[in-house]
Amino acid sequence: MQYFKISGFSDEIASDIVTQFEVLNRLGIRYFEPRGINGKNISSLSTDEVNELKAVMREYGIEASSIGSPVGKVKLSDGFDEHFGLFRRTVNTAKILGTRYIRIFSFYHDNTEWSEEERTEVLKRLARMIEYAVDNDVILLHENEKDIYGDTGERCMELMSELYCDNFKAVFDPANFVQCGTDTKKAYDMLRPYVEYMHIKDAVMGSGRVVPAGFGGGNLSYIVTDFIKNGSGGFLSLEPHLGSFEGLADLELDADMLSLPKSGEGTFTIAFNALKKIIEGI
């Protein structure tokens, strides 16, 4: 396992960062994707709080793989200037924590179909963030997510065709594609040249219920095998979503997720062991 760069959203273990790191140490995981830190979202931490987090990371030998930010997970109608301020703060957080990667999204809207005007605004906002990322030597990783502009393989491909560069690449989340009714093999094969980072999450076709890797319709074995064998060298980041956790209501629109039993070390370990089983087959 030491040859694979495994990370994870350890706020699904516990809100408390020390508990998160103790469990990661027990599992032999050296990285985490910071999102929920002691009850606060990573994007809301002050510089002093980020430095305190860095000290705890150093104590437990944990490094940040990517910032699990909520950047771009807002409606286009919410305006952008204030949100861009949150983005700038998140870039500063990434620098302090020693990672160049920042997970982002491509915005929600209020309509059923995306208009050409909305598409233009999405591209404009992403381009502005990419320009800032270039100036600050960080890499924005766009995650496919249900109901944002880049929720289908085709629209993710459109974003990559328009904007892909050294500072804008893709996170591939199989479960999110399943929940959009997308064939994950087809989407992965199309997006493969642009995929820099993997979220390890699976879901059942039809219901969209999240399950451990390899137990749903996300073709995790095929995708992870290709991701590893083609020498991407990228992170495999566990995002179990097998239970509810503090801060979930601010991240998910799905009411069914909020009604799940509380997640913890057990559900995170189940997700980790499912990934280990896939890796053992490579």
C-alpha cells in the first residue's frame, strides 16, 4: 500500500482534527483532504487557525493532498465578488498547508436547462480563478458534481477543452457521475487525459445510493486500475459518504444523505478496506 498515494476526507471520521489524524495513523494513511476542521469548513479558517492546523499535521505526520474546498459550489445568481474573496483565502490556505491542489466546482443555477448566457458566465468565472491560480502557482481541480454545470461527462469535457492547462485539471468522482445517470467508463475514457486526481466513491445505478468502492455501478476497479497503470501518480482520495457527518448539510442537497446513521471510524475503515481490495487486484 505504501506505493499508492491514498488520502481522504477524514472529517467523515470525526469533527475533531486530532481524532481524524489518530485514525489516519492507525490505518497507515499519510495524507488527508482537509474540508471539516473542528466544526469549521477549511475555507472559513483564519490564517492563525490554518497555522494551528499545520502544527497538528506536523505532530501526526500528516500532509494535505488537496484542499477540499467549496469554491464554485454556489449559485450563479449569488454573485461572485464575495465568493472570489473566499477563493483567495483558500489559495492562501493551500500555500500554508503545502499543497498546490484545490478542489473546485462549476456553479449551480436556478433553471432546468443551462442557457448560453449561464455557460458563458461559468467559463468567465472559472477563467478568472485560473488566472489567479497561475499567479499563485496552485492547481485547480474541477470535480464533477450533480447539478453543477460540469455534472455530465460531456460538459466536463467541454470545460477541459476550453480551459485545461497546467493550473486547471480534473478530479474524477465515479459516484457523482452514477448519480447523474452517466456511464462512468465512457466518461473516464473521454476525460482520462485531463484527470489528475481521483475521489474514491461508488454508488448504485438507479437509486444513487453511495456504497463502498467496487459495490456499485461506478466501475471503480476499471477506473482505478487504469489511473494507476497509466502512471498518473495522482492521489486516490477516500470520500466514503457512507453516513452523515458534521457539516454535511452545507455540502449536500440530498436529504437522504442527511438521514443516514452517523459516520465514523468504522465507515471510513470500510471504505479504506474496499479500496485496498481493488488495489490488491492491480
